[in-house]
Amino acid sequence: MLILVAGPYRSGTGDDPLLIERNMRSMNEAALALFHRGHVPVTGEALALPLIDLAGSRAVGDAIFDEIFHPLAERLVRRCDACLRIGGRSQGADAMVRIARDAGRPVFHGLDAVPEVQP
């Protein structure tokens, strides 16, 4: 399955780059675990952040960031087979869960809930 990893990016960080990086690492670790379970993991951040940079964003939360960050993730989750929700409070991650559910996609709350694919 193509599985979107949805977790906090900015939530609870006060936009501190080190805390944001910790959140990104958590999502990437979950993505790696999904890969090892036989799935194709993706994060909205992996796709949005390079575009945000290229578009000329100067700071997290500026107009360019806001134009791309969540809208790209919302488009992406509609194309995924499932969503894995990780981490703590996050309005953005909760929005991804709602979109996935509304599309009839499974939402997993923990890696153990994701079925392993046999080769």
C-alpha cells in the first residue's frame, strides 16, 4: 500500500527548528518501518518542503509556506491507500486522518496495526 505518514510537524514546537527536525525524524522513522513492512511510505513534508523552498519561502508559516504545505498533503492523502497517524496533537495530521476516512481509506494508529506484506 501507499501509506501517508501523518504526524506533527510544527505543533508544539514554537517553530523551533530543532523541535521541527525531531518531528520530521519521527515521521521518517515511521516511514522506514513501513518500508520494511513491505509498503511504500510517503510524507507530505517530503514533497512539499522542496517546493516551498523553490517557491521562495523565507520562514515556516509565511504565505508561500501556507500556500503549499497543507494543500499538497491534502491532495496527496486522497491518492494514498491508507494513512498512519503518529505522534501527538496536530491539527494538520488530524485533517489528513479525516480526509483519508472520508475517502474510505484505512487509518492506522500505530505500526503494529499495519499489516505486513509478504514478499
